[in-house]
Amino acid sequence: MPTPAALILAHLETVERERRTRAATPALQARVQAVKAYQQRRFSHTYADLLKTPRYGAAARFFLDELYGPGDFSQRDAQFARVVPALVRLFPRDVVDTVATLAQLHALSEELDSAMGTKVPDEAVDAGVYLNAWRHVGRLADRQQQIELTLAVGRDLYTLTRKPLLRHSLRMMRGPARAAGLSALQGFLESGFDTFQAMRGAEEFLATVSASEQTLLQALFGAESAPILQALGQLP
């Protein structure tokens, strides 16, 4: 069975391969960025109510920026790949497992985004273009796994908040993490920890995300047209 370090490296290699492929074709790169930007708008649209709530707004924003956003995570990924042995040595096993799940989600999302980029005609991505690309890409099982991994990252982060000494340990690790080149990862973990701890329970939040994403998944593969999905409030 592969070690956590081997799994993380394999997933990061997948991410880097997707980036190299897109960098070699600027038009594809631009289309993938347009897909990512639309997906972030879709998340903001779907979870507009959650984003406004005092209890869940920060967690929804964390998902939006860290898991659904079109941001450049190359620095964080480069840190991961460069110092995976140090990561495994410095961080507790449950934290390492969370990072491994995040890396798996990241790799799968990059693969799916690249596939979507090959199916959109240009950078003008709207509901109709997105639905058509989604249908052409297919990969229902991978889409299902993408949802499950997203929820797993959320569950893992919340589980970590229930370990009283872990937040203190994370704070104490800032210096060693910075020295090891892990400051971006350290920031991600601290942000996720504080965000999910402040919710005082993640069950309702994660259940809401799960139900919404499953509904959208079935609608995208089943609805007849983008206007139907827009009328149902599924796509912006």
C-alpha cells in the first residue's frame, strides 16, 4: 500500500502534468481559467444564503476560495512537492491524511477542469456552454468522487478542530514550517482549522453542501436545457 508521502506526490505530479499541458496551449489555458471562474460564480450562486450567514459564511467562503476558486495554487503545490518528507515528519498523521485527501481532490479537479476546457469553444462560459461541456465530458463517477472528496476535506478539518491541543500545536509549528518551506500549507491548515472551529458544528453545513451538489450533479446529467437549470436556480 502506498505511503501518505507517495500518494501526495503522485497527486501533485498529476496536477503539475495538467498545468504543463495547459501552459503549452495558451488557448486551452484561457478556456480552463474561464471554466474555473464560472464554477466559482456557480458556487457563489448556489450558496448565496450560506455565504450571508454569520455561522456558516466563513466556511462557505473557505470552500469558495480554497476548493472552488480559480486562484493560483502553484506556490502551495510547489511547497507540497518539494518538502513532502518534511511534511510527513513534522505534522501529525491525521493532518497528513487531510493533506493527502486535499491533494487527491486537487488532482481530480484539475483533470476535470482540463477536460472541460477542451469542450468549451472560447472564454465566454455561460450556463448553456457549461452544461454542454459537462455533458460532453461525462465522467459521472469522477464527478461523484469529486463531491465526496470535497466533503471529506471539510469533515477532516472539522474533526481536527475537536482535538484541543492541535490548534496550539499548529501555532507552535509556524517557525519549523516556515524553515521547511511549508508556510503556504501552514496558512491553509490554520485558516481551515479556525474557520471550521468557529462554526461550532459542521454537520448542517456539510449536509447542505452535499445535498446541493448531488442535486446539481443529477440535474446537469438529466435536465434538458440550461434554461431549465437556471429556472431551478442551479446555474447562474
